[in-house]
Amino acid sequence: MAKRKEPEQLHSRPPYERMMFIHDQLKREAYPNCAQVCKHFGLDRRTIFRDIEFMKERFNLPIEYDGQQHGYYYTRRVEQFPGVTVTESELFAILVAQKAIANYKGTPFHKPLVSTFNRLTEFLGEDAVVHLRDLGEAMDIRLTGPDALDEENFQIVMRAVQQRRPLAFSYRKQAARSVEMRTLHPYQLVCANNRWYVVGQDVRRRALRIFVLSRMGEPEIQPGEFQRPVDFKIAEYLKGSFGIFKGQGNYEVVIDLDAWAADVFRNRRWHPSQQVIDLPGGAMRVSFHLDNLEEVEQWVLSWGTHATVVRPKALVDRVRAAAQGIVQRYGESGKAQEPPGQAEPRLKEH
């Protein structure tokens, strides 16, 4: 038997279509009954009966059954099938959700997100549907580089977090060729920069660790339960991180952006500790308080010559070394040179 295709467009809404069909039959005084409607849609009578009861109870439609005609009818005139009324701002919020869902295609979240979205929007009025489509032509949302995940593995990790159960899995560190077995008390799932992580207590190392879900293999929930610390708060744990990497340092990071970069940076929030000072000529000085330099180094390099590290010296040294490595990689000829060997990863994992 072919698997039913999950509806992905706003107008692909079987319950709404069934009710619209029943409404049309009632308006034309065709006295529809459950047997006729279920034959039309290829469904059982209980489903159609629930549709009719829903129309009566939720939409307050005046539907009664006529024993002589063996079908349902409207006891008073009904011109238009009622739908959920939403405001302009609510329609915009619905559109944002719809556009964002499209960016999760190919991930474990796309199917349940589409299903939930369709259930929540299937009773929008026809005017709202048309308006929503018009809005959709004026706006798009794009998320770059969402992580490719195994849906079954993700669900296992999610259950372990929810049920507070130990989790065993194989894990490959960044740039490593071999895997190792780990056991974790998983505290929380985190999505950072479109990549999913799980944060928890590494049982063998007796320390908090962060693991990339896409590099986890064969996760298995273990017997027993663990107690998550009542004072654990993910925002507090990662407050010194520029993304997801956790360090033990204490750095005041100060960076000057030229006018071009300042225009891109302005009115965007990159970190909770962010401070901004405007400089002459449209330039800008930004500062952050961080516990590591790994991720902010990559961020500085992404600006190219438009960003200059003022302090700390450790970050200046890291950026200088990376820049020298880039020059060496490409050489004077402008062509990339083959690296002599596997470089050590900049981001160390525990």
C-alpha cells in the first residue's frame, strides 16, 4: 500500500475539504448522509460523523438530521462556511511560520512541523487563505546549512532528555576518523546556528559536555534515571559562549569594524553582553565578554579586512596566525597549495 503523501501546501487540508463538501451539499438541500460522504471520500462513517459533529459544536452550524429524507439539512440559511478570523499581524506570524518550516525540509522536523501547521491553519477563512498567499509572494525566509539528522536517532535522544534516562552512543570527534563509546546524562537539546547539540553530564569524565547530534551513532536509552541539577540553566551555562563552544577563560573582546561592516552589524544582536560605540566616519567598536576565543575568531575572520581585533592579544595572535596560514595556503601565485598533512582542528572537543 502506497504511503499517503503528507500535505505541504496550505490548501491541502482534507478535513476542511470534507466539511466544505458537506456544507455545499447542505446549502443545495441535497440531504447528505454519512454513507454518501464516506463513499465520496473513501473513508469510514465514524470519520464523517465526527466531521459533522465538529461543524455543529465548533462552528455552531444549524445541522439536523431528517429521518424521512435520510440525511442532514440546515435548519436556517447559511451563506458562507465559517472560518477562524485572524488579524493582519497574526496572518504575518502564520506566514513566518510557514516559510520557516520550508527550511527544515530534509530534517526530522519537517514532517511533524508540516502536519501540525496544517492542523492549526485548516480552518482559516477563505479570505485569510487568499491574503496569506498574497503575503507569501512578498516575503521569503532562508536558513543556511541546517544539519542533516537521523530522525530515529533524534527521537531517541529527545526521549532520553525528557525522561531523564542515561544515554549510550558512539561518537566521532571533529576531524577524527575513529569513534568512541560515551555515556551521558542528557540535560537539554540545543540548536545553535542550525546545528543540534545535546548538553549533559559525561558519566565517565564526570563533567558537563556538549555533543553534536549528527556525529552521534546508535544511541540507546539505558536503564535507570538521573536527577538533573535544579540549578542548571542552559542560558547561564552558555552565557560566555559566542555560539555553543564552552570555555573556562574570561575575555573582554574588543573589535573595530569599518563603515562597511558597521552597516551590516548595526541593529543586530550577536551576543547578550554586546556593547557598541560609534566611531568617526561611520566605523564602530564592539565588545563582548566571553569565556573562549574559538568561535569569535572564526567570526572575526568572516569579516575579512573589515574587522580589526583591538584586544585581547591572544585573539590578535590567533587571527594573525590564521591570516598567515591563508596566505601560505594560496601562495604568491594565487593558487591554492596542497597542505602537507592533516591540520589540527582549532575547536577541541572533550
